[in-house]
Amino acid sequence: MASGPVPPSGATDPVVARVEWFHETVARECCRIRERYGPFVLHLRPFQGAFPARPHPAERERVFTAAEVRDLLRTQRERQAPRGLEWLAETAPALRAACEEAGLVVREHPVLLIDPCEDGSGEAACAPAPGARLLASHDWRVEHAIAVAHVGFAYPGTNRGPEGRGSVAELLASGDLRREAAEAARRIHAGTRALAIAETPEGPVATGQFNTLDDLAEIIAVATLPEARRRGHASAVLRTLIAEARSRRLRTMFLTAADEEVARIYESVGFKRLATVLEAGEGGPTGGA
């Protein structure tokens, strides 16, 4: 792996430490205000997305208390910050018990990774897939791809359904995605994001992206329209993103899967388990990145 930021003390796996550093850096860069609050870090006034609190890097190995968690939630409500916490289980193992004692629901999300440049990682998994392509920053499909992702995530899981092109058309007509599309295009042009789509003759049906930082890439927003699921479109998008990461000589790609069923899809194209994201919220997802 290429040289990069020094992993925080206490992290036994350097790759896990680097993934944690990636998450913390993205949250910092996407928030106007980032404050320490006791043993936690609050993310306020995000430019985009909502970032729950995280344990401060210097506090991860400590014993957390339910009172500290309840005090954090009270402050988040008062300051209208995204409520709850999100962290890697391996870097702050004692925080889960404190969150559960405070009455929060803790959900697990598998973190998987792949080295696109590893010898023997599988040429099939690293070759661009037929039916999928990368988009340039000026391509009209950028906004279309984002609409596909929004519709896909509105209907989670892998089951098929009637939702599809009609829902995408309504979302595009609303104009609500123009700022998001402009930001995606800016990042594609800057080389810090790659955006792929899978298409049928009727138009894009699946999409996925990755963001880069140093020699890492995080895959995000992989989604398929319900009407087009279980036809291999998401796998085609993934293989295209992996091929692009290989062409850039990125050493590590990782992602956070919504659940075990989704994790198995990623494992089928060569991803391996690395860690677990824990998301603690008041009876529902915290809305973390």
C-alpha cells in the first residue's frame, strides 16, 4: 500500500485504520463546522449529506458511558445536528454497549474491500463489463444516473418491483437533483470521483460511484431500478468501477453494504470482509454517509 496518513494509535489493522481515517476526512470536508463534544466529534451544517457524530480519535479505546451518549443526543437535538453515532466497531469496541444502554438501536453494516491491482484478484472481476460505462463530467447522463440512485435507494433491497423509468422521469422533471449533479460533475472533472451506469435500450437502469482520497477509493451509491433488478446490472457497474480503479493504480477499494444480502453480491465479484460499521440511532438509521 502506498504511504499515507499515520494510523491512529490503538488500531491493530492498518487497513481498518485507513478506512476510519477516510470516513473522518470525508465528514470533515463536507461539514462547515466540526466540533469536539466530550469524547465525540459533532458534525454541523453539512455542505451535503448528514453525518452523525463519531468517537474522537483520541478517545476510541476508552470506556464510554450511557450518560455521555444521552448528553450527546440532547446536544444534537438542541443544535439541530444529525442525531446518533456512526463508527467502525473495530476501532471503538466499547461504544456499542453504551449506546444500547442509552436506548439507541445499533445496526451493523458489513465493510468489504478489494485490491484492484492485486495479482490474481481475477481478470473477470477487473475487466470493464459489457452494458456498463463510465461517464464524463459533461455527459447528460450524470443527472440521470443520480436519479436512478435516488429511486433505487427509495426502494431498498434486491427484490424486483414496478418502480423504474417513470419514477426517474418525475424526479428529473422536478429539478431537485441539479445541484447534486453539478457537484458530481465537478468531482468527476477533478478526478476525485468516478461514476458508472448500466444501460438498456430504454436508458440507464443501474449506477454506482467511487470517491478517492490518497490511494483509497470508497464505492458509494450503487443502486438498480426495482424493475431492472436481478439481471446483473449492479455487478456490471461494480466491475466497471473496479477496472477504473485498477487503471488509476488505486490500492484499496472499500464499501459499506446495507445488509448481509447485499454484502453477498459484492463478495461474488471478489470483495472480502474487512470490518463492520455500527450505526446507532433512535429507532432508525441515523442517515450517515
